[in-house]
Amino acid sequence: MVEVTLWGALGQLAGGKSKVEVEAKDIRELFRKLAEQYPGFEPWIDRGIA
């Protein structure tokens, strides 16, 4: 389980959450699952935000 801290606009895109937990084996899976759970993250992930 990975705890991800969300700053600024990312927190807003996650419904105001400042942290989310995601089950992921590696960074690619983490980004994929974040984009699935929060579709608004996908453009940020594509731009290379980490």
C-alpha cells in the first residue's frame, strides 16, 4: 500500500483529499490506478508530474 500526498490542484481533483492510499507494485501501476480512480489526474500524469 502506498500513501500519496496530494498538493494543490491534485487534492481538489480528488474531492478535496490531501492523501490517498493505493495498492501498487511499482510506479507505473501507481500512476495507472490513480488515473483510474481520479480521471482528472491523467493530464497531470501525462505531463510528468510526480
